[in-house]
Amino acid sequence: IRHRVIASVTAELADKLFGSATVTLQLDQYPDGLVVEKDNQHLEMLTLEDENRSSLQVRLARALSAAWSLEARAAVWRDFDATGTASFRREVVYAGIIYSM
């Protein structure tokens, strides 16, 4: 059973500088326990990244002209695995210039 809550807000912070924040909280429950496949030939692999979607993402953007803008992003992903069998952590920081036609 997968529960996911997403909240997002965007606001103008200063002169033409916009900020966005998105929070995603995902909690997975396994009422019958985790299924362990015994047939290795037909085993499908699923990464921890595919299963862990809880995150905090922040984005700042400022238009320089009608076509050009600056953007900076930062994001943190974490898992909330109640079983403690695995751990997932990821951080990303990005900055760039965007051209739109």
C-alpha cells in the first residue's frame, strides 16, 4: 500500500526572482510482508531510487530577457523504510542558463 502526499508553492521573492518549493512524502506499507522471489531466472530488479520518492526540492529562477533566464535547483531524497533493510539518500544541486524560443 503506497501513500503519497505532494505539496508545492511558488512565489515571487524579489524583483523578477521566483522561488518554488515542492515536498513529497511517500510511505509504503507491506501488510503481508515483502515478497522474495526464489526463481532467479525470472527475477525483476527494482532499484531503491524507483521505490523512494520522498523529497524536498527548491528552485530559484530569474528572467534576464524574454528568451534568457537563470535557474538554480537543489533537491534531497530520503527513504522512510520502516523495516531498516536498506537506506536511500540522494542530493542534487544544479545551476544553469535557459534559452526559450
